[in-house]
Amino acid sequence: MRMPTDSAHVGPSIDRVPEDAVGIETDARRVWDACLERIEERVTSLSFKTWFQPIVPQKLVGSKLTVQVPSQFFYDWVEQHYNSLIRETIGEVLGENAHLYYAIAADDHAPADTDHNNFINSNRQNAESATTMLGSAAFAPRAAFRQLDALLAQSNLNPRYTFENFIKGDSNQLARAAALAVANNPGGTSFNPLVVYGGTGLGKTHLMHALGNQAIAIGKAKRVVYVSSEKFTIEFVDAIQADRVNEFSHFYRSVDLLIVDDIQFFSGKEKTQDNFFHTFNTLYQLGKQIVLSSDVPPKELKGLDERLISRFQSGLTADIQPPDLETRIAILRRKSEDNGFELPPDVIDFIAVNVTSNIRELEGCLISLIARASLDNRDVNLDLARDVLRVVVSELKSPINIDQIQRTVCEFFDIPDDLLRAKTRKQEIVGARQVAMYLAKELTHSSLKTIGLHFGGRDHSTVIHAFQTVHDRIKNDPVFRQNVEQLRKRIEMSSH
């Protein structure tokens, strides 16, 4: 039943909160519970569980209620789709003078006691800044040269990127360890410069922001600046036009820790390269730390001065590879938790198996899945995940083949896939090979001869022996049976 909007009506579950009420968590919880009772009657059960239950009441001061949402994305969605409903409900519970304040859990710097409209506008600006990493201006020469000291204190770092929420895996272990060592002792290690390279969306920028945030947090660097190579170039051109090159150079050569993203975009910009070369030398000679990122290792950078490449290669170069399956699963779990969502394990596994290129696509698939579930009022399950990922997954519902089985088995047992075809008799290789043969017979229509050929030209009797060995062990070894079933599940999901 829809409740009336009379501001005097409070409802049976809560007494009127006096205007001078002390803002304590208990009162906030009582008010928000009363709001949830009304909201639950007006939305679907899926929408209620997804978009309202994760909201946490924080405090109540008079008729001003502060609630916390899990993330910026979460807030944007609620504000776009449920703003009127929430405002109306708050008015029913607290009266016509009610005010709602939002705090975003992922943003520790967000003010808690800010007017709703101003706070939201501020957070939208912050979100845009976080998306572009530098916001409207990391260094605006014409205006900023008059405020050099203020700019020196401006790091342009995104506080949401930390080592704590960077998922560590085999694909990024070296880069993360090096970044942490540099953050704890900038300029004091042999990792100067530190160059992190890898493809798009693998976490390079996250790691660089985490490094800067850590160095500031523990007091190892006071003046930290993060800038993209493109932004550095634009600022340099502006400085030339304003006849402020000396001040521009002084700014960047006065920092303790300089972080430059995507140095490949210095390609072909000779004057910018020359200025950056001298900036690099000055900082290096002063014992300051330089951190760079690129999409390729320094030796493969095209269109850059050889003396710059030589400088880039003088420290440590660490790569970040696409995340392996376990890391992808861990990333999806963390991202869903951070956004206040609870996804079934089989859905997480399905996304992780099928989206392998980079972390950004993983996040995009996750957000698309949650949005589709809410809009269509559907349960989050494998069928919905397949619908959402149909565009992303290039071979949806493709037949399972032996090569696919071999890759999955090798990834599971952490062995090179060529060993399954080799003549080695090492026990762990033989065991993995037998499991792969068993699954090939179970999941494909290939003949025994064809299966044997895929495993180094072995004959059909070897395949039969492998199948029977695995079959017998499945019956007698529960742990082994569970591992084989997990492998079967991964292979089947990867074929969708």
C-alpha cells in the first residue's frame, strides 16, 4: 500500500524526531528502517536488495539524515533512478523540512556534513576528475604560475587507488613489489626510474596512484605530482605561449616524486622531450624519485630520443601482464563487494573465464550485469550473464575443442601447455595429461586416435588407459573428483 505524503505522517515504526535531536547512529538507523519499510513496498525485491539494502545510515541531526553508499557508481545510479522515491519517503518520515546527505564509502575525503545538492555536485566533479585522472587541470600555466606554492601541494592523485585495493597476482607481482618498495623509500632504491609497462586496462595507473598515495601517507615525500604525458605536453605548450617556460620547468623540477603516465605519447614531440630530458636529469641528480608508465618496454618506444630511452632503461623496468583466472576472480569479487553487490560464484566464474583481456573490461561487464538485472527486474544468474556478455565473448556457445581443454588444464595445474605433448614421464605432468585426455573424451566428439594425436602422437590405447585411470580415481578420491569437476565447469563456461 502506498503511504500518504503528508509531512506530518511518520508511520507506526518511528516516533517523530525532535528538531534538536542528538545525531546518533541509533536514531539514524530507526529513521532509515522506517524509510526502508515504505520503499520496499514500492520497488521490486531485486531492486530493493541491490540498491537500498547496501545503504548504511550514519547519523541524524534534527531532520537531517546522513547515509553512506558503497561507491560513486552506486550513488549515480540511485540518484538517477530513485531520487524522487527517496526524497518523498524521507519527507514522509521526517517531515517537509527533511534533508538527505550522502557520503561515499570509497571516498575517505568526502565531507559528511555538506548540503545534499552541493555535496552531490562536488562529488560529481570529483568523479569526473577521477575518471580523467587529472580533472579539469593538473597544471594550468597562465593562472597557476601565480600560485606556485599551492600547485606544489597538489598531487593530482586519486585517493581511491591504494595498494590495499590493488589485487595482487602472478601477472603483476614484480611491478607491485617494486612500486611498494619505491613508495616506502622514494629516491632511496636502485629502482630509479621505475618504469611499469603493459597493455591497456591492466592496472598501471592504479599502481602509480597507489605508489604516490603511499609515499604521502607515510611521510616519505611531501611534493608528489602525477601527470599524463599528454597533459605535460599541453602544459609545456601553454608555458611557451605565455613565455613561462622557466616557471613551468621549476615546478616539475621541484618535486620529490614525479609520476608520468603513458610516456609513449611523448613520441614525435621533440621540444617536450628535450624539456623532460632536463627535468629527468635534474630530479635524478637531486636524488628524487621518477616513476613512469608505458604500453611497451622502453627499448620498444618509437619516436623518442635515444638519450631519453637510455635514461628510462637505467633503473628497473617491470611489466604487468593480463591477469590469470584466479586473479580475475579475485578482482570481480572485490569490485562487486566494493560496489555493494553480491554475485553468485558461478556468475563470477563465468565472467572471469570469458573476459580475459584486461581489468577494465571485467569491471565494465560487472557494471553492465548489475544494471541489466535492475532495469529488467531479473535475477543475476548465468543466463543473464550470457546475455550481457554476448557482445564481449567472441565465441559464445562455441564447441569445446581439445586445444581449449589443454589450455585450461595447464592453467589449472600451472604447467606449460607444451609439456602435455612432450615425452616427459614426470608424475605431475603425466597426471595432468591423463586428466586432459579424460576431459577430451568426455567433452568432445573426437575419436581416440584424434585425441592421442593432440597429445604428442600417442596411440589410442594410451588414451583409454588415461581415461580409465582418471575414472577410477574419481570414484575413490573426493578431492581429486572435486578438482576434475571444477576443471569441467571452467571448460564448459569458457565455451559459452
